[in-house]
Amino acid sequence: MVYTISYDESEKIIVTRKNGEFSVDKLNRFVKKLYQSSIKYNCNKILIDQTEAKNDLSIPDLYYRPCELKNIGFNSHYSFALLIHKSSLEKEKYLFFEDTSINQGLNVRIFQNEKKAIKWLKT
């Protein structure tokens, strides 16, 4: 998995772009760097572009992911907009992650349109 993490000054959001396959170990390293970036930029609004990434996580991995996010330091004050490909075959997995995250007190939404994702983050 290759990724970038940057701060969009004009939108006041952190933008990440991921591509390739990601596993639990790779995702854990990414999430720790993402949290450090949120502290560095004093920003709790995060766009995660996964349109070029392949989700290899199992349903149990997705179920426990919100707890792992909270253990790293993310909480209900953060908003995550996950951008997925319009024809994503993994959409059901992402929607399961969204539901699980919301049930565990995190603000996560799945989008297939970047403008709508940014608009949601800014509200």
C-alpha cells in the first residue's frame, strides 16, 4: 500500500490518498501516521481517498477497526469521509465499516463523490 497524507489549507481538512492492497499491519501503520498528522495540523476532519486501494480486510477486521482507531486516539470529535470508487465491488464491506464505526461512536461516512465528501466534512 502506498499513501500520501497532506493538509489542504483551503478546505481545512487532511487529505489522504491510498492505492494498492492493504492489510491490517499496513493499515495500522497508516492510521498511526494519520493520527500524528491530525495532531500536527490540529485538524479533526479527514478525507480518505480509497478509490485506488483494494480492501483485503475481513469482516472481523472491519468490526474491530473502530476500536483500534479509538485506541490510537481518534474519537467522536473526528470526522472521516471515506471516498470509494463508484463501481466498488467492496461497497458492502465499506458500508459495514461505516455502520460499525457509527455504532461505536465514530463519525464515519462512505462517499463515491469527492465534492459531497468534502461538503459533509465541512458541515
